[in-house]
Amino acid sequence: MTYKSYNFENIANNPKIEILHDTSEIWLNDDNLKPDWVSHPALYTEFHIKRNKENLLLVIGESWTYGETLQGVATGIQKYNFERQLESCFGVRLAKILNTDLYQYAVPGNCNFYMFTELDRILKHLSTLEYKKIFVCVQMTEPAREQSLIVSLRGNDHPLQYLINPNEKITFKEWLCPERLV
């Protein structure tokens, strides 16, 4: 993964972006999974806001988490506004309320399969950092977005194929943490 430091000096004093008032660093990464069916992959899809807190909030999602349709944000026509994302997205607001650092991965048009695949990668990365606790919030999307991936999953004996089997009945708890994936 390619993490790049984001220079936020020019917006650090913006009173609308409260999370920046005690932020020491922001790291960006756009080298992550993005659906093939999205014609214009978004920018600012993954970022880590370091506020020197002992705990971290990890937020994963799709367009709603990303902030699609906020003023100045319309990825379908290649309009990106990281400042607006930092001001208004729910992950930023929740991290401020919980008094945590924030790590967010959100891609408009994303599917649950990619979210959980990236969750594994991100948690491995975060486990190398010295957080006391990591809170995980996943904003899942509707399952039809997986349709193009289901065929390849079933043909490749991938463990996530069991999460997308309409003939198998499992409880919500089993779905969230199936033993076969642990």
C-alpha cells in the first residue's frame, strides 16, 4: 500500500472541520480495492487521521460513508472535495464524539465483499500500530452488488463463498463471525 502524507495546513483552522483542531497527521491511500463497474474510481477513499488518541475508530463503507453528494462531491463526474468529507462525513463526526483517531475506507459503488476483504488488510496494518482499542463500524450495502463476484468466488473455493449462498441458512451472529473464516 502507498500511504501519502496529506498537508492540511491550509484548512487546519477551518472552524467547520472540528476534527482537525487536534490532528497531528493525515495519511491517504487510494491504492485499494475499487469495483470494476465504477467508471470513475474516487479519490480520498482511504485515510487515517492521527490525533494522538489511545483508541481508533475504523469506518468502512460505500458512497454514504464516503460522502457522495455532499457539496462539491460527485465522483461520477470526477468532483472530489476532501475538505467537505472531513467536515461532514459520519465517520469523522463519530470519531470526534468517541474521542478517537479515525481510519476510513469508503468507495462509492463498493460491495460488501470488497469491504470485508479490505477490512482484513486494514486490520493487519492497524495491528502494527499501538492503539489500546480499535472500534470497527461497517456500513454494508445491498447484496446485489456482489452478483458479478459470486460466480468467480464459487469457482475458486474462496471462504467468503459461504457468505453468499442462498441455500444455506445461518444466523446473523454466524454471518458476522463464521467459524470457517476464523
